[in-house]
Amino acid sequence: MSEMSVFSRCECQATLSAALDEKRHVLSGSATLRGKKERAAAHSIGADGERFDVGWLCPFCNRNTLRSFHVDAIRKSA
């Protein structure tokens, strides 16, 4: 199985990340702030399109954060 990752920033400056499968569905999400890493609920929306969204629930500030990504901009995980 091929995994890809997307990253963004929350308004509270936490780094949000999500691991995606080959169909761009979220496998796991996390948030990191000041060296502390927490699990973050995440899901993909419109994963079958050229542009798709990933939504996170930030565990540090409890904001729902939605970010758009283009298929060509995501990177494969090692």
C-alpha cells in the first residue's frame, strides 16, 4: 500500500498532518505544537477529485480546520 502525507497549520500554529492511502482517504491524523504531539481526528472530502479537502479537529484549540490540496502537491511517505 502506498501512503502519502499532507501538512498544514492550524490558526493556533499547530502543525497538522494526515497520512492518506492511495485513494486519498485519511488513515491517521496528528497535530504538533511546541514539541507536543497529539492525535487529531481527520477526514478527507472529495478524495476522488483533482482537488480535495482534508478536515482536522485540532486537539490544542478545538478548531475544525479545513484545507484544500491538489493531487500533484501531496508527497509520498517513506
